[in-house]
Amino acid sequence: MKYLFVVIFLMTSVIMGITSCKSSQPEINQTTLLIQLYEDSAVQVLENNFKDYKLAKEKIVSRPTKIYLFTFDSQKITDTELIKLLKASDLVKEAQQNRTIQTRNNK
């Protein structure tokens, strides 16, 4: 009887551990995008070209590689649709979703 309790406890712990690992996938922030431009001067032009979607530079992520964090109005367009439009622009080298990273609770 004592061994049965230990086995059940161990199996429950393993199942709970596996479940918590699977549910910790990174979340996608639907209102921000990482955009790499060919030129720094393209920021304002890009904002003007996509003003219907309220595209706006939030901050510089990497100055040497010209990567910026942009916000947009997700009520007007989805992130995947906007990424397709941005990639078609001659100003944009690369565009992608901004993923929120959650650190593990290592104690």
C-alpha cells in the first residue's frame, strides 16, 4: 500500500512537470513587429507609407543592423498581413513578429 502511494505521487509529479513545459510556449505580441531597414532614413517614410495602420517606431533595437521595434493598430490589420506588405516594400530588408520571452523559474 505504501509503495502504491509513492508510485502514484511520482507519476502525478512527472505528468504535471511535462504539462507545465508544454504550456510555456512564447506568446506573440500582436501589436509590435521587429523590422530591419536598408537605411536609417527610411523610418519616417515607412511610417508615412503605412499610416493607415498607425505604424510607428517604438525604439531602436540595433543601430548597426538597422533593426527597429514598431507598433501598429491590430484592429485595422493582422500582423501576418502587415508583415507581407512590409516585406514587399523596397525600404524593408526583413520583418517579423515580436515574441515575448518568459524566463524559467529556476530555483
